[in-house]
Amino acid sequence: MGVEPAGVTVQDLGYRWGSCGKGNRVYFHWKTILLPRNIAEYMVVHELVHLHEPHHTPAFWRRFEHAMPDYEQRKSWLARHGIEVEGI
């Protein structure tokens, strides 16, 4: 993807699965490891795209689709089933 995060932190992010913070650090909720692999991959790519595009603009989604053409299916799965993952 042509980016390198300055660091990766795994912690309890409350209601969020991931975040991209100051200084190009990416954060993931510790429960991400409980997700199916393809959904965890969606989370990683999502945060890496934020290193290029900080907001969910059309440019963000175009870049995301270029990196992961089936992202909408994964996003939909997470929206439907994410709450089932150990109560997040």
C-alpha cells in the first residue's frame, strides 16, 4: 500500500475496531484477533488507507476499493456480525 505506520498498538478501543492517530500510528481493538481472518484483514487495510486519506471521503473509498475490491462485503459482514464477537 506504499505506507508504513509509525507504530501499531493493540488495546481496548471501546466501541471502535481501529483507529489511525497522530504521527501515523494505527490502533486496533484487542478483539480484532477474534474476527475471521478476512475481516481482520479488512480492518488492517482500512487503517492503512487512513494513512493516505484521513477522512472517509470518496477518495478514501476509491483507494480502499483499489486495495481491496471486495471491501464492501467485508464491511457489511462486520456491521452485521461484529457485535457478536465477544460482546463488542
